[in-house]
Amino acid sequence: MESFEQKLKDAIAQRRPCNLSIGDAQEDLADSDNWGPERTIDGGLLTRVLLDAKAEFGPLDRPLEIIGARITGYVDLRAVTLSKPVFLIRCVFDGTVDCDDARLQTISFEQSRLTSLQTRRAKIEGSLMLRAAEFSGEVRLESATVTRDVDLTDAQLSEASSLLADRLTVQGSVYLRDRFHSRASVRLEGATIGTALDGSAGTFEPAQGPALVLNTTAIGGVCDLSKARLSSQGTALSADGTKIERYLSLAEVRASGMILLRSARIGGNLNMTGINLSNPNKVALDLGRTSVAGEAFISRRSDGARAEIRGRVVLLGTAIGGNLIMEDATLDAQDDPAQPQCAIAGDGLTVSGNLGLPYSTIRGWVMLRDLRVGGTLNMSATKIECAGAIALDLERSKIGGDVFIRQLTEGTKRELALIRGGLRLTAASVQGSLLIQDGAIDNQTKELLFNRLNVAGVFTFANIVCGTGTLSLANAKVFSLNDEHTRWPPSGSLRLNGFDYGSFGANAVTGWRQRLDWLRRFQPAEFNPQPYMTLVSVLRRTGHERDAKRIAIARHRDARSYMTWGNPRWLGSLLMEATCGHGYRPWLAAFWGAFFICVGAAIFNLDAGARIALKAPGAKAYEGEVPPGYPTFQPLLYSADIFLPIVNLQQKDYWTPNSEVAKGRLARFYLPLHILAGWFFTTLFVAGVSGLIRKE
């Protein structure tokens, strides 16, 4: 039988591949344990062939290609320089292939079985081809430089293996795709990849340690991990500080463990369509301080299945240059509803475009304090389940457009939004309108906090049934309020101090009874007139004058309930309400004036002996009969003349009660009281009509 050496010599001499395989290539490789000496070459001999083939095998002036051979022992290519490419296809290596510090052309181990491959600090002018290769030991590429590609498509790494490529420089692409399967950790920390990292449909599931490490890796093009499978007890993907010039695709990725992308820089989009992450009760996705120049989105898979994340999503300080959309996804951060967990931690998140969570279901609280959104915040048909805590926290957030927390209707299908738990928009600013409606809130005993909220448009809080928790609008300011069909919290649970609104929405209730009931649900420790005064101003400005007056009067009445019964302020307030409705019912003063005039007429209904005709105003009485043409005494006119200041009805200047008789003495005694009452009620009437005593 012809020896391997002779076959190799003939192949080199004839400038053709040395092909030792028999029959079907895959079946032949599977039967490699039965290969005989005719297909076996010592590693040392292979080294001599590569380094000094001319002396022993003739000139090697073309790429060396060996197919289907067994190479035994250690292949020592350390620090060597090879001028021709080497292709070792479907070969079996029993020992280590050591190319540390070597200078190589393209080298291929496609479909081969290797124990260990080392190319640390090597420089490869071409590609490193490891397609469908199988490794039982380490693959070490640290600090190596490859001018074209590193291709591990369909490669297999055992549990005892590992792929260590820290600081690797590849001017082309790195392929870990398709049936690539590593049961050991894959590391490319600090690597530089010129074109792309393609791990699509690859499987990374080490027994221990992170599945894929890309910390501080720089990728000049795209990073495609779509449909990859990553599994780890800790970190599935670690990419802290990674820089990707174009886009990152995690579409339909299935990961067990944490996806860590902190402080990363992505020049295009971040695609997480159909992603499935599982790291229960821990962080599942960490994008803290990451910058995405384009859009970031999570949506259903191509087969219609929902994207699912079990664990927490961290977006602390994350910046998105376009839209951030999580549509029709499930995010579950809590196994036990009785123990609320944080589902989204996004303090300081910045989204230049729109932020949307439509149709998504989130179990756990969403914390987006100091959020910055350039466009719309859309939570239509979003469900957040966190009954025992503040379910949605938007404190100090700034939204450049509208905010929607409402149901969505498509044809006959209606999908409700529901925030089960508390809501915080303290010191938030909305440049558009804020819509919370259609039963979107179920706060039960938790707080709804809108303190210092500023809404440039309409604040719609409609068709909401509030729980017993505190609802605070303290010092909030909105352009318009629409609370159609909303059931506000019970008395003592509503805070309206400092709440300023310019008008009511088209369908908002403006009737004074309903509005007064709304105001009286605010029960501060000390009476606060501001909510009443604001409501009166809005009602009057929108044409509801009658309702405005009712509320204005109720303000004084409710203020009296905070006063001590019977003290001067209490008595004064009661008197003002009874006599002129605090200036809003001047007709009451006129009524009382008419009453006093009638009473006075009865008292001043004096017969001839009980009245005295005067010679002139303030002069002595006539003695005997009055001259012809003297004004006739008329009790009603006399009472009105005395009661009404300034008015002269030619009665009080010509007649006066006679105190010498009993009836005249009574009239004389009553006269000062009648005059004072006249001044009092006349002044009240004038002040009420002119608005001088109204305090709004």
C-alpha cells in the first residue's frame, strides 16, 4: 500500500490536492477512528513539509491542500512564516496545532477535528477558515491579526473547549453562525472587527461562565445575532462598552441569563424583534448608558409569537436617537404578585423620537424618572400589573408630544390599557396632551401623584374609577381638564391645592353640584380657598356664570365650617351670606331692604297725634293746622325715605314721630335702627352689584 508520504509527494509534484478521503465525505470522517497508517502523518513531518518542502518533497509553489488525513502529535508552527495558503480539510488532529506568533497566509481547517488550535499574536494574510470544524480543546486567537475573515460557521466546541479571541483584529468579518455550537465560553473582548460579527442562528451554551463576551469590542459594520441561542447561569451576552458602527440585531434571540450591553455605542438600529429572554428575578436585559443612533424596537416574531422577557430590563441613562418601541411584548419581572419587582428601570432614559409600549403586558413596576422623550409617549392598550406598588413612575419626565394611556380599537376588537397599581407624574412636563382614560387606572389603595405636573394641552382623565389611595394634583398646571365620567377618590383622598387649569374639556362636567362635590373631596387641615377661586374663574370664563356664583358662595360656606362656631368671623360670614350672598346675590340686600321698609311702614303708621309736622327740616313743629300744600304723611314712603340714603321722598324732612305719646315713642326708638339698616343694606346692594365685595 502506498504510504502517506508518497501520496503527499506525488500531490505536490503534480500540483494537486492530496485527497485521502474515501466515499461519502461525512461518512468517511465519521469513520476516522479506523483510518490506517496510509492516511496518517506525524505533526513534525507536516511541519517540515510546510517549512522545507522543497528539500524533501519538491518545490511547494501552490497552496498546500490535504484532505482526509490524520495528523498525530504536536504541530509546531510557532513564529514561522508561510508564503502559501494551507488547506487541511476534513482532517483529524490528535495534538495541538500551535501557530503562535506565526506569519501565515490563508489557513483552513474546514470540517476538521482538532484538539487545540493556537494562533496568539499570529498575523494571517487572508482568512482563518474553521467552517464545520470540531474542537475538543482550546481555540486561542488572542491578539491575532487577520486581514480577511475568521469563519467558524457550523463549528462545534465541546465543554472542555473554549474560544479565546480577546484583542483579535479582523479586517473582514467573524462568522459564528448557522450550526455553530459552543458548549464553552466564547470571548472576543477588546476585539476589532472591520466588517461584521455574524452569529445568526448560532448556539452558545457553556456549562459555566458567560456564553459570549464582546466587552469593548469594536465592530466596523453590523453585529448580527439574530436567532442565536445563548444560555448561561449568569451572563448570556456580555458586551459592555461595545462599539458597533451600523446596527445590532438580536431578532428572535433566545437567551437564558443576562444580556449585558452597558455603555455600548450602536451607530444604527437595535433590532430585538421576537426576542425571548429568561433570567427570572434578575436583570434580563441591561442597556444602561448605551447609545443607539437609530431606533430600538421589540415586537412579535415572524411567526406571530410574542416577544417575551422574564426578568428586569435596565435602561438607566440610555440614549435612543430615533424611536424606542416595545409593541405586543410580554415583560414579566415577578413570579409572585405579592412581592412586586421592578420590570423596567429607566431613570434618565432619553428617546429623541417616540417611546411606545402599545399592546404590551408588563408584570412589575416601570420606573422612568427623568425620562426625556422628543415625541409621543404611547402606552395605548398597555397593561402594567403591580398592585402593591407605584406601577408607573414618570417623575420629572419631559415629553415633547402627547402621552396616551388608553384603549385601542381595531375594527370590532377593543384592547384596554390598564395600570394596576399607583401612578407618579410628579414634576413631569408634557408639551402636548395627556390622555388617561377608558378605565386605564386601577390604583386600589395606591397613590396617583400629579404634583407639579405641567401639561401644555388637554389633561384627559376620563372614564376612570379611582381607588381609595391619594390622588394629588397639588400645584399641577394644565391648559384644559377633561374628567368626563370619572369617579374621583373619596373625601380626604383628593389633593387640589395649587391646581391650575385654564378650562374644561368639551365633555367635562360643569354643573355646580358635581363640581362642588369634587372640591369637597379635598379636605385640607386648614381651609384653602384657591381651588374654589380657580374653579369660579374657569366657569365664568367659559360662560357658566350661574354655576360660578354657586361655587363662589359655597366657598364661604365651606370656609365657615373650618371656623369656631359663634366667633366674630363665623358670625360675619353668616351675616354676609344671609344678606347679600357674599356679594354674589345683591338682590338679597334689596329683599332685606324691602322687608325693613315694610316693617318700618308698620311701625311708622302713626295717627295724627303720634306724628308732628315740622315747619322746616330740623325746625320746630307747627302749632295748629299745617299750611295748605304741605306734604301728606304716608307711612310707606316715610319708611323708604328714612331707609334709603340720599333719596328724598319729601317725608322725613316734613314729619317726625311724636315722643309724647306711646306709639310715637316706639317709632322714635326704632328710627335710628331703621336708618342704620338702610345705610347697611343699601351699601351692600351697591357693593354687590358693582362687585366690590367679591373676593375671587
